[in-house]
Amino acid sequence: MAYLFRYLENLRQNDQKIQGNIDYWIPAYQGNDGRVITERVVDENLWFRLGRVRNMGINKESISDLMGRYRSRINQKLDAYLPSPDIQPHRLHAAMRYIVLGDGKRIRPILVYCAGKAVGAPPEALDGPACAVELIHAYSLVHDDLPAMDDDDLRRGRPTCHRAFDEATAILVGDALQALAFYVLSQKETKETHPKQKIEMSNTLALAIGSRGMAGGQALDLEAETKTLNLAELENLHIHKTGALIRASIKLGGLSKPGIDQDLLGKLDHYAKCIGLAFQIQDDILDMEGETEIIGKPRGSDEIHNKATYPSLVGLSEARRMAREFHEQALESLVGLDESSDPLRWISEYIINRIN
């Protein structure tokens, strides 16, 4: 709740009209159902300005149910879009399905759905963008795992694509998944979908995965293996390598609503930037502390490959504090939004507490 108290203090300093009501506000406490509630807030305007405090709490069952529903939906859509292995080229299509339909967390497509829900976009308008970002993510994992890149043998608890098949097939899988992602994104889901929306979505995704986004981040990551990074350089690396696609996921969800307000898009983008960094820090922590059977890849692989990580640079304790700080900044971005943005709050909490 630290972010809430900082927000209250900002109101106290900047809004004299409700200063007295802030002084009267009783601190939040945890209810039996796991949601944060307050004893009283005497001014309805202040209640709204606090961003619907009663809905800021985190209910773990809500997170599980929400993610389960969205995973089921995205898995069905991905299965429908992926070519059958019965169609030539059989080996390529089998490998595409192997990598995409494995046991993934689906965080990026879930973020598309959550952002879309926050702005009032219909679920069917979100299916294409959600599938597209997951296909891009899968392609990036296949290429990252190659011997010329990170040279990993295990991904999502199974042999990596180049180990299960071969290097040439893995390269082609990445190429094919990227192409399929843009095909899926170009499809018109609802009669309200405007061609201009699709153009902006395609531009957003293309920029996010190119040399100024994900691919550029991977290049910086490879360069970092031979030098020591400072904190600013490490953050810049992950804003590109991990954060760019997460930010694109949130933006695609927002763009699925025709006429989306630009100020709201800006708030969502700041939220996405913060959770992208929190996600990467937690990833670094899990690589150091997680169990191989749970995280789905060898523990300590970052150290083996001489990767720059937050724990190696600032220590585990400080890394955890930074993850929590980015989480709180993400929540601050959503202050003032109604309960339709609650899933974004829940997913932020999940990101910094996940174990895989």
C-alpha cells in the first residue's frame, strides 16, 4: 500500500480543497476475503480520486481464475491458427505447434485481454492481437535458445526447439511464427474494427520487435556478455529485450477500442513499462533461486552464460525491493481508473510473486 500513501501525500500537498478529508482518512486494512478495504472516507470526490480503494485489493483466487480463463481462450485460438502437422511441410508445422502449444504462462496475451477490458474493448476484438504477441514471443524464444545466441537446451520444461528438432528447423520456425503473427493481427475480428486500427497495431508490433525493440535488446544482451554493465545500462537493455513486447501487448489491447483516449494510452504505457521491468527482475531472481523443475529451464543459466542480471549487480535484497517499487509505480499509473482495470492490478501482483 506504499503507493497509496504516497498518492495521499501528493493530494495533501497539491489539493487544498480535500486536505482535511485526507487527514480524516482511516488507513486501509485487509479484509477476510483478501481484499483491501477502508473504514471510512468522508468525501465522495476523494473516494473517486483514490482510484476506487475498495477495488485495489488482490484476491488470489481472482488472479487464478482470470488467468485460467484467458489461457484457455488463447490456447484454443492458437491451436486454430497454427497449421496442422498433416499439411506439408510436416516437420516445420509440427515444430511450430511444439513450441507454441507448450506449457507457457501466456502473460503477454493475458495483458492484451486485461488492457482491452480496462478500455472497454470486446473480447473478440482482442483475440487476434493476443495471438499475435504470443506467436512473436514464441518465435523470440526459439531464436534466443539457438547455439549462436543463448545456447539453451531446456525451455518450458522440455527440450528447446533446436534440440527436439534441429537448428535449421528452429530458424525456420521462428521465421514462420513471425509471419503468422502479422497475418493473424491483420484479420478483422468485429465489424467495428477499422483498417486504421490494424495499421497502427501492425506498426506498434513491428517497432516493438525490431532493432529499436526486442531484437535490439537481444543484441545489447549479447554485447553485455563481454563487459560489465551499470544499472542504467541494464535497465535500458531490458526495456528493449523484455519490456518492448510487454508494452506492445498493453498498447494493442488499448488500440482494440476504437477512438481510445491518448491520455489513457499514456497511463497504460507507463504501467506496462513498470511491469516489464518488474517482470525481468523477478525472472533474474528466479534464475538464481528457482527450481529447474518449476521454472522450466536450468537454474543459474544466466550466470553460466555471464549474463548481466539485477541480483548480480545490486544483490537479491535490493533486486526484490526494486521489483516491488516498479510494481507500486505500475499501480500508481492506474489510480483513478474504475474496476475494469482491476485485472491489470492483479496481474502486476502476480508478476512479482510468481515462481516460474
